[in-house]
Amino acid sequence: MQHAALAILLSLWSAETACAMPNSESGIAWPVQGELHLSVLSDLADRSALAGSFGYAARFGPRWANWGIFAHVEHDLWLATEFESDVVAGAVNLAIGGEHLYYGRGVRTSLALGASILAYDAALDKAGNVGLFVDFRPVGLRFPLTHALSLGLDPLTLTIVAPVLTGVALVQVEYRTAVYLEVSL
Amino acid sequence: MIGHPFGGLLVMAVALSPASALAYSTASAFREGCHETIVSGALLKHDAWPAGTPELPEGQRVRDLAEYLLDTYGIDGRSLDDTRRFVWMSLIVGVRDPDGEGYSVADLEHARAHRLDPRDETQHAHALRASVDDGPEGDANALEGVRQALRAELQAVARAYAHAPREQNESVFIYLDFYGRVSIPVWGPAFRLGRALHVLQDSFSHCIRSDEYELRRVVAVLNLVDPTFGDYDETRDGLPHSRSLDDCSQSEELQRAAMAATVDLLSLSAALRRGQASEEISSFFGRWLQLQPSCSRTNGFCGNERWVELATQDTAANPVSCQLTLAGRRRPPNGLWGWLLLAAAMARAPKFRARRRTWPRE
């Protein structure tokens, strides 16, 4: 509840601030985004309650007014807890996606689809296995810092990292929180 | 000994979990792998391999999994052929099985159901007093329950051996990081032996043993279920479960004794394979699971105060307080602690898996 209230306040502030900015771009902008993300919990029955992962990502691509397309590249590292505590290299994910900005560009919704590549030798599969990557961000907040620089917060994403789809599937369902800095070139 | 405890994540799990789940623990994999250490030591240091030779399952997957587990436990498996690796893996999966039953150690829903199962047979299978094991006869009754639990597991070993070699493999569930519950083939006799070893080894962490008998006899059986559910009186219910005894690194002496008992039990496998182990089992119980009677607080547990002192250094009224420094405090009002603790846990985590360790360690 506290989180929801905070999110609404931030959203209103963000939208207000963003709305106040002149919407001068009438052509194509080329934003580049650097991101850090983190997820902690899973919600799947018969699974560990923990789905600890963290990582970094970059997005870049053209944006027309309130719509854009982008390429998404990320490295998602995973926390192993079952036999020992360890950080494994997880997966490298490559995707393309689309985004829509609204509320004066203070709020963003995006969806990316692509490939997930296993980046380490897991219990049953070797590095290099290629599967599916889906990243859906229903509501993210953007806070303009300067004319060309924005700070973004995606409080809750639904991300499926599935580098192994054959045999015993390796599917990580992550509920991430992501923060990013975006520069408009 | 695998990894190091990842207590931060466990604390995080509880910090983020509903308040009602504060009384549940996910236990063993967040701690030192005592069972696995002792089993691996018995096999690799004492060459106490179970009798018989399994038929290896077809395909590469089980070999990859054995390799992964050897690496995870930091064991140099280069001297082990595929058959030995399969036997080792089956024993390790078996000795872990009574605690997890193929579920994640961080599966709080399963932990709630399993770790606090108050049934008498469940308590005895972990070498603990059942709620009915009260009064002066409580230790004797509990130990008889432990013997019955161990005998049942050993009978399962004999049944597994009775199959034709190609039918001795069975499928069991194991929980693998990121994959979830996975069905894998194991060699039935070794898997069942692993489960039996769990009962035996728990009798070193959940019992006070006698110095007079070189830790071969039991002085007192600890109690988890009564302290957990609140109706606990030491005079009636015995000593409470001990977190400090659960940590096998607390006493090398106790660990050596558990190793000797493990080697001894593994040596029964030849008789179990023949299907003529009844006398050997009884003899084994006489060597390792016999009660030294009339020991209580009034006589310093027959001169075993040092073990009682170790046991009571860190008693646990319930499995969560076994694990958590947060136990007994009010949980933070939201999930913020979880995020902070994740950062702390990540800071404590060792570097990437590229690291390899060797085992046994000196």
C-alpha cells in the first residue's frame, strides 16, 4: 500500500514535470539508455521463493514523438542458493522492442522480444544454448534531469529469461525493478 | 564442505515473506553441507563404497549432472570413473532427500509443511523426540523410534538391491537452481542408503552422546516439536533441539564419530545386497544406537556436560529461530529489508563459478 501511494505520487510529479517540458522534438530522436536491474522473489508454485538476479542493460533506437523502437542488450546474472551461495553468469539477452510514452512523456510502457543465450555451464546444459527472452514493462516513470538527460524507474517488470527450451527447460521468471539513465543524441 | 552459508538470502526470504511465515525455516542448504561432507568423506577418504555396481543410465545428462554436483561441492572427481560418480551422486541425492524431498530449500510453502511436520515418525526419522516421548522413558522411546526409522530405510535398501541390476535405477526429484524440480535417475540402493545415512547422521546432531562410550551410545535425544509448538517442559520433554550441534564444524570429534558410523553403515551394504542383514543391523544398532540409561540433568547427563553445554549454546525453539537473527523481533513493515539484504548477500557471495575448489580438504 505504501509502495502504491509512493508510486502514484512519483507518477504525478513525473508527469507534471515532464508535461512542463517543451515538446520540441518533432523529428526523430535517438535515445541511448543504460540500465541496472534487480529481482528478488519468484511466485511460482513448487519453486524456490527466491529468484535472485541482477544485471545491466543498454537500449538504443529511434523514437518518433511518443513512439519508439529499440534494440535491447543485457547481461542477467543469477544467484544460486540451492547447493551453495554463488553468482553465476546467467544469460545474455538480445531483443528488439517497442515503447510508448504518455502523460507528457513521463510514463513509458514497453515490450521487448528476443533471444536468451545461456552464459555459463549450468547443471544440465552448456553455455551457448539459445532460447527466448521477453521483457514487458507495463508502467515506468521518467524524470527529466536536463534537456537531453532523463532518469527512469521501472518499478515492476515481467521478464522471462528462458535460455533452454528443450529437454528440461530452464525458465527464469523475474519480477524486476530497473533504473536507467537515458541520453538523447 | 560446500560454499558458505548464504544467511543473508534466508533472512531476506523471511523479511519478504508474510508475517505468518516467520515461524518457518528453509534450513540445510543455507548452511554447511554436513551430511554431504560426511558421506563424501566416507567414500573418498575411507573408500567405503557400497556393494554392487550400478548400470549407468543412457545419455549424457546424468554424467553432466554428476560433474556439476562434484564441481558444486568442490570435489576433485578426476579419479572417479562414471560409475563411481553415479554412485556418489545417488548417495548425495539420497542423504539430502529427507530434508528437501526434491523441493527447494527456499520453497517456503513446502518448508512449512515438511519442516514442522509434527508426526512421530517424521521426528524419529530425524533422530528427534516425538511429542509422545515424554518423561523418564522419553529418550529410550525416542531412540527406539529412531532405530525403527533406520531399519525401515535399510529394508528399502535391501528391496532396491533385490531388483535385477538393470532395474535398480529409479527416478527421484531433485531441485536444481534455475531449473526447478527435475526428475533424475539414481541408483536405488545408493539413494536408499543415503536416506538411511541421514537418519544415522542426525543421531549425532540431534542427540547427546556419551564420552564414556566414545560417542557410540546416546545419552539424550533432543526435542524440536514441543519447543516449536510451545508446550515445552525440559523435565518432561528433554533437551531442546540445538543449532550449535547441527553445525558439524563445531566439533571435529563428533564429526569423526559420525564419519566412523557412516563407514560402518555403508559396510552393511554387502549383507543388505545378500538380503541377510537382520543380524548385522541389530549388531549395528548395538554399536551406535544404544542408550546409556539414567542420564539426566541431575547427574550431569552421566558426565557429558560438555556436549550439553555445546548443545545449549544455541538452542532453537523452532526452525526459523535456528537460522535467523531476526527471529523474535518484529519484521520490518515492508520489503525494503529484503532489497538491502540482497545487496549484502551479493556482496558476500563468492565470485563466479569459474572458481574450482578441491576436496577433501586437509
